[in-house]
Amino acid sequence: ADPNPNAATQVCPIELGNLTLTRGVYKTAADVTLQTGTLTLDGEGDPDSVFIFTIGGNLTSGAPGGDIVLINGAQAKNVYWRTAGKTVIGTNTHFSGNVFAWSEVNVLTGANVTGRLFAVTDQVTLDANAVTKAN
């Protein structure tokens, strides 16, 4: 079965806080933040729902918001974050998905990640974090 039937590429909002998004491909050339509240990813009852975020700049999450919540079957293993710049996961936030950053991934103090973290040209930096592989 196709996990994303008829899922067209959509414009990725440059602020993801307080949004609920369903499966699909979200793309922007800009920097993206997740700071004004929680991002909810809704699997709509399908555990195979795939979420792909292609970001042409940096992705920054954190205070006062910055958490990612998965509902209705959405799974962290099916969430992909591709950034042309760096990815910063904010202090004490809960982040879900697989990050593929062109430069670096910085996971700030106390952040919890369910997924995987990859940096192409620089490094992944951790500080008192829990990183759990998404099964």
C-alpha cells in the first residue's frame, strides 16, 4: 500500500508551532522554526503515514514551545527532516523524527529525541540528552 496516496508537495510553514499536519511532503527554501507551541503530526489512523520536511535553511526548535507530538498512529520512524543548514533541537523539548542536516545537528540540554540524527559536513552535538531509535 502507498503510505501517502495522492500526497502532493505542500509549502512548509516557516513556523510549525501550534499546527496539526497530516502525512505528506512539506517543502520551503526558508529557515523554519518550531517555537510558538507544539507541532502535532496526525497519522489519521495509518501507522504507515510518512511525513517529509525539506527545509532549505535551518530548523530551530525551542522555547517557549518546540515539542513534537505524534497522534492517530503517526510514528517517529516515518518522520523525516532534511535541512540544508543546521538543525537545533531546543532545551528540554521532545523531538520526533529522523534528521538529515547538511551541516550540523545541535541537541540542547535535556532535549529528548525519538529518531536518528545525521550531519553531513559537520557534527552532531549532544548535551545530557536521551536519543531513542525509532522502531
